[in-house]
Amino acid sequence: MLINCTTKGCLQQTEAKLNRDTGEVICDSCGNPISNITSFTKKALNSVGQVLRNQTKKAFQALCNQCKVHRELYIEGDKAYCKTCGSHVPISAAFLKGLKLHLSQEKE
């Protein structure tokens, strides 16, 4: 089913897929959620099998309270933030230390 993406910068007609965990419809081109999708369209996507499968999780992700999904993080000072929405994600001190080490190794 072809759906027009509503994300600024994308705005393409795409084979969107339903994320069963969050109930969001995701654009195949840019990977962002598409807004203003009716429940009928979501049920149609589910019935024809246009759903996200085998989402690979990356290391050092945490549950974002804003997005309600496990997301990658970035660090500013001694706090971790969601890469997608930018909201603060509370994590333990041990996880923060491991995340700092992981991010410093990624840059090299």
C-alpha cells in the first residue's frame, strides 16, 4: 500500500510499514513515523503483511519515555538523551560509564 510521507524533507510516496509494537506507521524512505494514519489503514497494513520485521537492536539503547521505544542515546555532560526526540533518558551510573566508553570507541 503506497502512503505519502508527512515528514519535512522526505514527502515521498512510499511503501510504509506498520510497527506492531508502537502502532506507528513508518516511512521506508526516511524511517520516521508518518502522522495522520487512520486505524482502518493500520489494520489494512497489518492484514496485507506490511509490517516491520526483525528490527535489529544496537548496543547501548535505552527505553525513551517520550518515544516509548528503545532508542540510541547521546551524552551531554553527565546525562543521556534520546537521539530521535532529544528528551532526557534516566540511566544508571554504570550504564552511563559504559555508554561513554562505547561512544568514545565509535569515534576512533
